[in-house]
Amino acid sequence: MWVGLALYFTVCCLVVGRSQEAANVVHTTCGDVRGIIRSTTTGSVLALLGIPFAEPPVGERRFRKPMPKKPWKGVLNATSLPPMCPQPPVKVNSHFDVKATDPFSEDCLFLNVFKPVSKHDSTLKHVVVFVHGGAFTFGGIYLKIFDASELAVRGDLVVVTIAYRLGPFGFLYLGTEEAPGNMGLYDQQLAMQWVRENVRSFGGNPDVITAMGQSAGAMSLGIHLLSPGSAGLFRRAYMQSGSPFVSAFSSSPVEARRKTDMLASYLDCKERNDRELSVSQVISCLQAKRVDDIVKGARVFNADGLNGFFPVLGGDFVLGTPDNAPALVPHSVSDVLISICAAEGDFLIDHMLKLANNIDNIQLVSKRYMALLIKLSLARSMIADAEPIFERYFRPAAADSGVQVVHAGSDILRDFYFGCPARSIAQWLSASNTSVYFLLYDEQLSTLDWPDWVRSTHGDDLAFSLGSALVLDGHPSEGNVRATENLINVVATFSRSG
């Protein structure tokens, strides 16, 4: 009798286990993928991690446009986070911290899908596709801050986070088939095409996709709005702290070619025996170089983050530039939500002070010193006379040094890099009959390790909108919990009705 009962329960457990395992498997155009069910603060989510959407961009595929992933046989285990695309280590804050020990691979074109687990829900859900930021140089969906489990469950959404190539791997430019430039944008485009073709299998509605991006991710979305190849891939867009009108983070074909030549020279891929190599020879040489050598070479020219390999405007991905945007009509999107943080520039000032002299005592920063830092930053953007700008922002500061001065300098950078470009794209989109909404965000993440003088700055809204603020290291304050609930509600409501 006891043997019979034991056998019965064993069979029951096997049946239940196989049933649950089958429920974790999703059919895609490339093959079957198996995810993992995880708990969140309010429910369960099916996380499918590291689904490849493109062939590995390695060997002769390095610097080329991505190729769609070929079908695989059997069931692909999508239960662990994929590696990040090659990049140098960087610490923006305690939650955006890329370490040298993190997993990196040139084979990095993956996406993560987060699907709420519900027993009796046959209705297709709205979809959010998230594009991460990082100045087109850093970041990746491996980082915990980009875990969208909470957003999926609390917002009742299917959320997809996508990877794309960074730095020279994503934006090196020669204007040829071997190195067309904007490979990172083509990666994003291919990932969004994959989502549109497959998201129904995950319970998502392919006709109501909202593209959401932060910083460089938002800049990317603005460029996709100009690209004919991205037409129809999403209905709505939520752009956090980023606009294609930020000229400092894009390049003309001439400037992009100059950066490529500099990297090729550094890596001994420009000349042989005092003779200049052909374009094909340069590419072959760069394709043969070690990943680490290319990352190191690019970092030599981009110590401050403002001289990297960026999207090329005026090439085949986007025929025009934001300067002639009135002549360009964005493809069909019904609604766009644009947001910035109240003190976007604080993180830039903090970074600049650390690069300059690692100044800890903010009271020592004078108007003259702050003006010098601002001039160095704006010099790349061809502002010949910044004195009227300084007069406008520094005059209200009662003191000649200290926090008020630092905040005044920060506000210059906020408006130059974020506020004014956000206003420009809002006006441009409104002129094309797109419904545009604007959000100013003024909440700080309590678990971040910013100096005391830093206000709500660049990236502070990121963890709230994805819900990862609730699960990151440290205990979120009650205010942060409410802020997370509020911003997830904003994302969910906007994705449903604009």
C-alpha cells in the first residue's frame, strides 16, 4: 500500500512539474524558448532572459548590419541574463555600475521578455520595448537596474528590454557595406522587428507597442522616428531625458570618419610600410583585432564621454539631421511622452568635478571655476560666446561660490543638453499632429550614493519607471515606493491610451 501511494505521488509530482515546465515554454519564429517564473512584490512574472534576435556580430560580421537569428532546434533555455556588449568599466552611480568583472561578449544581441503570470487572462496585453541608455558607450540589459519584472506585473504589460552594440562596435563609420555606421541603431531596429513578429506568442498585442528609452535610448527613439526603416514598429514613444536634437551625441559622416581614422591609426590599421591602406584593408585589420584592444583604443579618445562613437545623421539610416527636421516628417506615431529630471545637469557637474581635481568640498567651487568647466563642455557644441549664458544663470546666485553656484552651472547643462532639445522635439512632433505630453520629474532614489548637494538628476527616474527601485540594493524609502507606483502607473496608462 505504502509503495503504491509513494508511486502515485511521484507520478503526480512529475506530471505537475512537466506541466509547469511546459507553461514556461514559448514558441517563436526562431524556435522554442524556456523561461523561469520569478516572484515580484505583488505577483509572479515569467522571465525569458537572453533570447537571441540576431546572429553573433563577430568575425567578418563585426561592424556590419545585424543578420536575423537563424532558427534553432529544440528548446532554448532563456533562464539567465545575457552578457553585455563590449565596453569599458564605468560607474555613473551605485546602480549603474559596469565593472571589469561583469560578463562581456561580442556575441551580445539578446533581449529579455517579462510577462505577468495570470491564470485566467486571454486578452492580449499592451507591450513596452525598452532601450537602455549610456551615451552609446556603456550599459546593458544585464544590469539589475534594467530588470522590468515589477513594471510587467504592476502595469500588467509585456515588457521587452533589448541590447545593442556600443562604442566602435555599434557606431564605427566608413560609409561602406563593411562598416555602414549606426550598427547599434540597426540592432535596435531588428530587435523591434523581432518583437513585432513574436510578441503575440508572449501574450502581447503587436499593434499597440510603446517604445520607451532613457538617455541614449531616448535619443535613439527620436532617430527611429526619422528612419523609414523603423516605421510601423511602435505606436507610442516615451522618451526619458534624451532627444536627437542633442548635437553633442551625434556625428556627421565627416566627423564619424575622422574618429574611425583615429582609432585605426591607434591600432596600426591605417598604414603599412608608409602606404595608406584601402578601406577594405582597414576593416580587415580592425576585424582581426582583439575586442579589448578596440575598447581600450576607443577609451583613449573618449575619456570624458563626449567624444565617443555616436549615431551618424545624414547617412543611410537617417537621410537628414535634426537641423533640417522641419523638412522631415516623423513616421506614424500617435502619442509621445517626453520627460526630463529637474536637475539633469547635477550628475554631469559631479562627473566633471571628479575628473578635474576630485573636489569634495563643494563650497570651494567659485563662479569663475564653474564657468571654466561649462565652457569646456559647451566648446564641443560650437558656442562661441557663452558670457550671456553665464550672466543669465549665475546672476541669481547670492554667493560667489558654493552650492548655489554649482546648481546654477548644473542648470545651464540641464537646459543645453536636455531641456531645450526636449522642447525642440516636442515642438517638431506637435507640428506633425502627434499628441505630445511633457513630464518634469523631481524625485530622488534614496538608495543612490550621490553627494548631498545633488538633486533629482539624470537617471533618477529610470529605476522608478521600470520598478527596479523596489528590488535594488538598499531599502527604498516610503516616498520611493509611492514614486515607483506613480511612475509605473504613468507608463501603463500611457501605453494603453496615450
